[in-house]
Amino acid sequence: MSQFSKYSRQAATLFAFATTLLFSNCESSLNDIEITDPAVLQTHFVVERTLQNDGTVAAALTATILDKNLASVELKNGKVQVNGQQMSLTEILNISTYYIPSATVNLNTSYNFDVVLANGQKHSGTVTTPQKTFTSLTVPSSASVNSDLTISWQDVYVHDELIITLNLTSPAGTVPGPTFSLTAAQMEQGSFVIPKSNFATPQGITSATVTLTGVKYGTIDSKFSTGSGTISRMRVEKKVTFN
């Protein structure tokens, strides 16, 4: 059996759930131990590029390591690196996260992550970004909460997954909206209709941010705990203002 395993949709779902739990989680007891066994670590390597609503591009290279209780781990006498560059450590929403400051994410590029444990042993994960990504997301110039919303995008490409998410803004604030996972046939169409029922809320939606995320799964050392994985996310977002 190969030492490396493919990142699965189940692993991605588990990591999203784990992230939610970690908002209020305590520090891991493994932080005080020199870890030499990768099996006690659930490890997530992420490559992310976002074309934001204002036209700027944001990029991130991150690694998050969890213990069996889904508490984040800071490696004692260990390190994490990507393409040979050592990653810094910070906290994001109370989650200890390894990252590259001012990261750049390129297309058709392999990102090779390594966790180096206290005994010097290296355990890796890799993902290659797609050859092309979204250059635009088109929404109607005039939209109504009483009508279906048709969105379209350029650079049609079949991803491992293509996900549409909504953030809905009303006078009460901004809240997460529904998520849509597209089939391969829907990806190839280059457009999608969001039903108007998703905008019917008592608060009265004034705008929505639509985010299109193309996902590609890489491989990771199977010696890590179940649920570990390496993933690339290419995103484009657009704000819709309702009449």
C-alpha cells in the first residue's frame, strides 16, 4: 500500500467541523511533548487563492495540526515547512496555525508540505494547483430578492469539487447562507441559478456575497491520523446588492 493517501470529501467535511469546534477549544496536551509518532496528529495542509470582490487577490499557505480531541497542536522541537520554506506560527480564531507570511499561490504549481517531528523524521503532503482558475464571477447589475439569481463564471474547469456559498447581509448583520455543491455537468455549464427562496428571511436581505470555490485534493502521508489531508482551494467572490 502506498505511504500516501488521497484527501477525501469526508476528510474535508471533518476538518470544517473540527474548525468550528476549535473556536472555543483549549490547548492540546501534546504541546508539552516531543512528538515522534505522526499517528497522533490529524494534519491539514491548505493552499488557497481568492479573487476578492474589489479585484485584489489574497493567497494563503497554511497547516493546522490537531490532536485526537481536535485541539490544535504546536510542535515542540518540530517544524512545518512548504517547498523548503519554514512556516511561522500564529493563532487564527484560537487555532494554532502554521503559515507563510505574504504568501504567493501560483497556478499549475506543486506545494510540498513537510512536518518535521522532534526525532527529525519528515512526513509530507502535496497538492498541485490547477492549470487555470476563475478570472471573474458575473452577477446581475440589478437584482431582487423576489427573483432567482443567475451567476456565471469564466474559465470553465471540472474540479474535484465546485462549491457555491452565500453570506447574507441584512440590517441585523451578516450570516452564512446556503451552500451548493455542483455536479461535473453543472461545472461545465459555467452558470448556476440560485433560487429566490434562499433570500427570503424575516430580517430583509439587502446584499449577498457569492463565493465560488474550486477544490482539488492532494495526497498526504498515511501515517498521519485519519482525517488528515492536503487541499487546494481556488476562489472568486462577488457582492450582489438587492433593489
